[in-house]
Amino acid sequence: MRRLLLPILVLAAAIVADRLGWRERLSPSLLLGLSRGLPALVFFLAWRFQRGRVAFAAVLLAAAAEALRRDLPVLPETLAAALAVLLPLDLAVLGLAREWPVASVAGLWRFGVLGAQAAAVAALARPELDAVRAALHGPIAGWPGAAGLPAAGVVSFLAAGAALAVGVLRRPWPLEAGLLGTLAATFLVLTRQHALDYYVGTAAIVLGVSLVESAFSLAFEDGLTGLPARRALEEAVAHLGGAYAIAMVDLDHFKKVNDRHGHEVGDQVLRSVATRLARVGGGGRAFRYGGEEFSVIFAGKTAAQARPYLEELRGAVAGAPFTVRSPGRPKKKPEGARGRGGGVKELRVTVSIGVSERGARNRAPEEVMKAADKALYRAKRAGRNRVTVGR
């Protein structure tokens, strides 16, 4: 959740700083340099991370800012009205689209669309498009607009905001939240043009923060279970000191689950177990080690002190049968139907756990993990669904 809120917090901090007068302390040349340099930096990072949506948003932002700065044939109010309609719709499309590499046919095609939009805005200076200009500035159902924008622009922002908010709910990822924050910053760019460079730079920072957070999530979080991934485990283990215990947790007979019920059910089982692991007591921190194996670190505890919490975890997993529905079974039970019927099976899931602590025999974290792994396999050989303490 923190990573979703961070882009919004960056925008909120920029607004507060503006209200407190801090923006006015910055020189115009510095603000101009930042508003041009930051989108370029974000584009470079997006290209390196292969995030075409962020790259497109950075170019979109830079192009709109340059258009507002320059003396174009299009009247300033017409240019602002056209951008108020197009920019939110572009950002909403980015929020709904799948990711694509920057240097690809799909990327070139999308940048071509951006060029076509720029040509269409430039064409608004032509006398024969008076009706289009009038529609941009005209009221909608008698409503003239708000915040200095025409009604069409406000409606575009509202519709895009709703679409991006739904996108964040459906895909709670940093980039989705970043695009929503960029939309809000773009609104400020158009409604506070005296602070154009300040809010263009802010929008670029929001994009950059969401990009970095997204890259961090990919590297350190497991996409299936939501737990910290093995790389995060390696980082955490490297900083351990003093007393600690490490547990290795493995699902029993998981290969049979995949073979009998399919990988989709296997993934559901992994997520279910990970949810319980995330709530392990005693200050334990759970990680996905790989496949059906997990790790739990108990900082400041011995193996004996960690064992009751691991027993509680083991019992919670074993005591919560997993329901498997047959593919053709309706989700809603028909009226008059009794019992479970043949469409539902209960799958009993258990885990085996090995735990070891830092001591005279195992001083390095890698040695403690190896001892916990050996204890885990002793638990497997002893009949599974049990916790074994390493020697």
C-alpha cells in the first residue's frame, strides 16, 4: 500500500510547498531546466526498464509543456482547451493498456498517434475549424466548466480520473497509481500555467517515483503471493545480527496438487498459504523462497522461542481445508440443491517446517538456513505436517 500512496504523497508535498511559497524561492531558469530535464530522465529510465507506458507519458508531458511555452498559431485558450481534452484521455488509455517495450513496433505506432494529435491541435488555427473550436469552448448542458477549463476539458479529466481509479483497484501496482498522480499534476499544469514548469517537473517526479517503485516490486516482491521474494530474503539475511532463527516451510505433496487439479488450483493454494504466512506471530517475517517453499525470519528469537508460532502456523494451514470446484460447476448453487454434490472437493493442505537458530555450530546466516533446510527434510521423512528444530 505504501508504494501505491507514494506517488500521490509526492504530488501532495509539491502542492503544500507551493502553497507555502517555496516555489517562488526557486529561480525560473532552474524550474525551466528541471521541467525539461526530468521528463527526459524519466524517458531514459523507462527505456532502460522497458516501460513503454511511462515513456509515452513522459513524452506526452514534455510535448504539452513545450506547446504551452511557445507562441503557436493556435490561440492559447484553444490550445489549453484541446490539451484538457486530449491529455486525460491519453493517460486513461495508458492506464488501461498493457505494457510494451519502448523500442518496438507497438511503441513507434503509439508515438505516431501522439504526432497525429499534435498535428490535429495545430490544425485548430485553420478558419474552417471554427465549429470545432466553438465545441471545445462551449458549455455542456448549460454548464460552462470549472477551474478555468471548459466543460469538455473538465468532463475529460473526470472520466479519465474514474477510469484510472478503477485501474488502480483492479491492478494495485505503483505504475497505475503513478498515472493517476500524473493526471492530477497535469490538471494543475493546465489550471496554474503561471507555475507551469513547477508542476511539469512535479508530474515527471511522480512518474519517476512510480517507475522506481515498480522496478523495486518486480525485483523484491513475489508477483503470485505478494510476499517478499528471494532477493528480498537475501538482503534481509545479509543484515541479520545477534540472535535470530530462520524457518523453512514447504507444502506437502504439492506436486500431486498440480498434477491432479492443475496449476491454477496450485497457484490458489500457494496464495492461501502465503496469506497465513504473512500473519505469522512472534515478529516473524515471511518470504517466498521459490516454488512451494517459503522462509520465515525471527529476529531476536531462538528456535525454541519461534517454534510455538510455527506450530500455530502449521495448525492454521492444516485446519483450513481448501475447496476445489469442478470446472463445469456453477458458482451459485441451484435452488433445491442439497449437500455438496459432485462439483466440490475439499483439498487438505499441510506444511512441513524446519527451524534453526544462530549458534556456535551455525554462525553465518547461510549456515542457519542450511540447518533449517535439513530440519525440514527430517520433518518430511518423519511423516510431514510437523515442525522440526535443527541441530
